[in-house]
Amino acid sequence: MPKASVQNIALVLAGGSGERFGSPTPKQFLPMCGMPLMCHCLTSLQESPLIDEIYIVGKKGTLEQTEKLIHDYRLAKAKAVIEGGDTRKKSAYRGLCYLRRLKLDPDAIVLICDADRPNLPQSMIEENILAAREYGAAVTAINATDSIFYSRSGALVNEYMPRRMVYQAQTPQTFRFGIIYKAHRKAAMSPKYDLYTDDASLVSAIMHVHVAIVAGSKENIKINTPQEEAIFASIRRNAHE
């Protein structure tokens, strides 16, 4: 796909902790399959001919360590490390505010990526950019394979939902910059800000934009536990056999 004149920017959220992983070291710095966890995602973005620049939102106290990884792994597209907030949404908003200060074009495409999703294929990057250019907003997602229901009380089932209509959101979640920045700015002033679970739900509710679905993958795994690290290692071994 030829590169358009409008920039494609990756905003990588790397503010996780090691709590669920059972490690005093934030999980994004733990070695997995030959490099620190976050470097898998960053390397995929670095290698994409469609990505122009990368900005990393990190946890306070880890910014220098992140900058060292950028140097060590020669991530030339990584332009800045930004201190995040105390939640994922606030970290994303701080990153977007930083891009705003850079006077990023409202039509620029911003991929918001989890640093702890290490198996990001080039095809998924491309499909997200294409969908965001056409629709203004896109979410990577997979169709639910298990039966899904909701419960108001947490003790009794209220209703089962049609499985074919239910999706599990992943990242990247990708937007025209003007749309995602305005959505976060408006939502941040609302008492309901904490109710939005991800960027795509926020854009849908606040901006009333129809969010396109990009096919995700079960291999686009998010690493939260040692068990998920083992799954990632198995995926990598199988890919090289």
C-alpha cells in the first residue's frame, strides 16, 4: 500500500506494572522470547513502512529505562517517551495531548497500541490504517467463541447474548487524530469518563462515530500472567518451525 502524505503515528501505551505477573519489575521490561516484552511491539511498528513516528507513554519512574531500550534496539522512529497517568485512559489522553502540542494534523492516523501485545503482524497495522482512513475509527477485534451472558448482580444470569454478534476488543485501535483527541477531551470533563473501557467505546459514545472492525487474532495476545507468556513463547516457536 503506498504511503499517503498524511502521517501515520503509533502511540504505544507502556505503563503496566508487574503485579499480576508476580514481578517487582514492570512486565514490559521483562525478557520474553529474546527481548524485553515491549520491544516486540515496538520492533513491529519500527519495521512497518507505513508508520512514520512512534511515541511511547510510560509509567513514572521508568522513562529513562524506556529511552535506553529505544537506543539499544535502534528504534529510530521512536521520537519521545511521555509520562502517563494513573489509568490507561489518562495515559492515552496524555499521549494525545502531547501530539496536540506538536500540532499534529487532525487527519493524521493514530494507532493506539498496547506495549504488552507482542505479536503484532504487519497486516494488522495496514488494515487498521486503511479502515481508519475510510471510517475515521477502527478497532481490532475477534468474534467471541464462548457463550456470552451478562449478569446485573454477578450471581444470577440475566440474559445470554447472540455469540455471532459479540466481539472481544484488542489493539491497535486506530483513529483520525482529530476524532480521538476530541473524544478524550470531551470525555475527560464528564463524570462518566471512567465508564469507558477503551478508546473505541469512547469514540463511539462521545463522537457518535461508527467504528469499523478490523479482524484480530487469538495470537494477538496480551501478556498479563506467566501463563500468557508461555502461550506467546509457544506461538513464536510454532511460527519458526
